[in-house]
Amino acid sequence: MGIFNKLFGSDTQPKEKKVLPWIPLTSVEALDSIVQKSKTKIQVIFKHSTRCGISSMVMNQFIAMYDLDLNIDLYYLDLLNYREVSNETGYKFQVMHQSPQLIVVKNGIAVTHASHGQINEINLNQFD
């Protein structure tokens, strides 16, 4: 069986899981901090629905593609547990709610945002 495992890639070694520097976004007050911080450093909010398969798939793709060397603050918003924060995020940055959604904040405003498959088309390096 060993030769088949090598041929078909059944490696028993666990792959190292990539961990992003997420900052949990759990309060409406934190949005004011994001606005202030965005004046000197790019702030990125990833809105995620933990019950949605598409949201999970997009998030996994985002994690795989994310450049750990970026100099940005990366926020994770569980929109099911923090619905009020999710709603206020839309109001504050003037973006329609979608899930999953990525919002890039610079100088206090959303400079770009995307949802679903378009999230992974945003080149975050251009903002760093």
C-alpha cells in the first residue's frame, strides 16, 4: 500500500495550518477605533457567516491567499453573533450588507469592498 500512498498523495503527515492575525470585531465602539487607526494603517474587515458554506469556502480561499507580510490590521466579524456590529459596519462605511464581505478602510472610509468570489480578487498589496 505504501507505493499507492506516494503515487496518489495520501501523506499521513498533517499539513501546517495557516493562522491569520485576526482581531475579533465584537463591539460597535471598535468601529470608531478602526476609523482612527485607518488614518495611519490600512484596516480590513472580513464579515463571515459561520452557517454559510459559501462564506466558509471564500474564507478558506482568503486565508490560503493572504500575505502574512502585509502591514494591515485584519478584523474578523462573526455577523451571526454580532449582528448589531455588522449592521453598524454597513452604516458607518456606507456599504450594503453582504456575506461574506471584505471591507478595506483607509483614511476613515471604505476604499473598496467585495463579497463572495470577488473578495479574493482584491489585491490587498496595493493598499499596504
